[in-house]
Amino acid sequence: MARKQYPLRIDPAIWEAVQRWADDEMRSANGQVEWILRDALKRAGRLPKREEKHRDDEHS
């Protein structure tokens, strides 16, 4: 899957909290941000169906 690069402006304290969370889960900060966004989209019912199926297949 191709990744889109996007510059992110974020409060340094928020970024530090994301980095600590990522470290606890053995992810990169970038991977953690993507996980947070995907989880929020899924909870809101806005995750594209193709993405839901793709993620479900990876965990099978």
C-alpha cells in the first residue's frame, strides 16, 4: 500500500505523549498516529470498507 506523506503541525507536548505511547506499544510515532487515526475512523463509522477488510485479513 502506498503511503501519503503529510507534514504535521502538532503541539510538542501532544507529540511527546504520542511518542511515549508508541514506545510502550513498540511502534514508531508515525505508526502510532496512523493507528490512532484508523481507530478513530473505525469508531466513527468512517473507515473505508476496503481498509476494514484489508486490516481484518492481516489479523486472520
